[in-house]
Amino acid sequence: MSERVAAVLAALATESRPAAADGAPEGITAFAAHCAELTALVAGATPPEPDPLVVSVLAEAREGDPGGLLLRYAVTMLVVPRLLVSIVDARALDDDPRLGACAEGLVGALYGLAAVAPAGDSDDPEWGDRARSLITRLDDAGAAESFPPGR
């Protein structure tokens, strides 16, 4: 079982929640709760430490983003797609059915989040630069396509 998959799920579960206290965008709290359930499914009774790379990316996305558009972008376009590739990679080594259930759960959670996504563009003129910064952080950390184990 991939420990990195569980750690990324834990980061999604914990780092999406703080935004809720600040008026999280609709759907992100449910998404975080779903990720917490998936973390328990994959990791079992002992929750892993949240992945520090994902923690930092989501923290940066939340910062100064009251509407939650950058956070949604980071979750839906950067973190979860890489996590899904990581799950495929982990299944190549260990065909544990929990990994398949986790992938299905993530896709379902994304659909749920997309169903309540806000329309329109960000009013922040620096939004594009901030989004590219998140991509660069992931790429520079070796997570251009997935979250490799052991990092």
C-alpha cells in the first residue's frame, strides 16, 4: 500500500478544512470530509502525517483567496490528478482493492465539488501567476505527474 497516497489524502483532508472556518467555498468542506474517509480506508486506524508538499501547496492556494477559486484549482487540477496517477502506480505494485475504491471515491468527490463550483473568473489580476507558482512548486519537488513514493 502506498504510504504517499495516504499522506496526500491526509493533506487534502486536513488542509481543506481550515478554509471552512473562514467561509469556505461551497463543497470544499464535504470534499475534505470525503478525503478524511478515504484516508482511513487506505491507511487504516493510524492516520499518516499529511504530505508536507501538498500541505504547502494548499496553504499557498488558500492564502488571500476568499472566494476559494485558487484552492479549488489546486485541488481539482493539480493535487487530485497527480494523486490519481500515484494510485495507478501503487496498484501496479500492490493490487489492493482499497486503492481502486479510493480512486473511485476521489473521482466522485471531484464531481461533487464541480457541481457547486462558482462561475466566472477570479477578480485577482495575479491569479494566473499564483496558479503557475503552485505548478512550479509541484514540478520542482518531483511531482510533475504524480507523487512518487519516498519523498
